Amino acid sequence: MKTALIVIDMQNSFLHPDGENYYADAGSVVGNCLALIDRAREAGAIVVHVADRHRDGFDDFENRRLPIHCVVDGFDAGYFDGFGPQGAAGEIEIVKRRFSAFFATELALFLREQSVDRVVICGVKTNVCVRATAQDAFAHGFDVVVVKDATNSNRDHLASASLEDIERYLGSLATTAQATEFFQ
């Protein structure tokens, strides 16, 4: 089964102490996400770096529920140190304007063209963008694995409930050590 790694929103907004959506526990997943990226690169697997970005000065439906955030070319929209495409073969960027990396992007089409069957998902936040991406990956027919120690949220109870839902309805959960085995 061909596997791709999807890395969700590892951006300054969430991870840098000066980020507009920073929360103290966000950084606890950095090491595990980087380990997954390193393993996927070593194995020659596809790595999809997902960035949440919004245009300055234009109406954006998401702003009806959330404050303006991750404005294109701003500090917060940039990748946190060590993340984002590094010019290695097999790495792409997907820019999204909604919670799911699949919604209104080319991600499903791209992965199908590369004969990917399984997606391993890590990043922030478990109960929002990670869960939405897992749900849409399932809806597109991909085998879904969410790396439970490589994702978190500033709402622990919602993160736990989301992981329970993902495991029950959408796919499976794995630790970082277990997930690295998918990249052979």
C-alpha cells in the first residue's frame, strides 16, 4: 500500500510564541512531526506540507467564525522552523482556506495520480484541521492513519473526542514509532 504523509498547519501562527493562534502545548508535537517527515523522506514517500493561508483585504467565509489569521505573506502564515517543503523530491505544498486539506484543493486528485492508498496525518489542531482532513481523506477513499502523539489541540477534551471519532469511524490511530513503519 503506497503511503503519503500529510503535515497539517505547522506554521508560525500555531507554533511560534509570537503567533496569533499560539498555545503552549503546540510545540510538543514538533519533534514527532519532524521524525515522521525525516522517515518519509528517507523512504522516498510523498510529503504534503499543508498551509492555512488567507488573502488580506478580501472577504473570507471562515472569518465569520474565526478572527482574520494566517494572512498570505505574513509572519503567521509562514512555516515554523524546520517545516514546509525543503526542495526535496517528493514534497509538495497544499494551500487551504478551510479546515480540511482536501476541501477545494487538488490534494485528492494529486494523491490518486501518484497511486497513494494510505495517508498518515500529523500536525495541528486535532479537533479542527486534522479531524476535517481525516474525514475528507476517508470520504475520498483513502486509508486514514492519524498519529496521536504528533497532533494536539488547546482543547484537550475536544482532541480526545476527535481521536475517538477518527478511530471509530474514519481510520486508525498510531504512535509516531508505529507510523514510521508505514514508510518502507
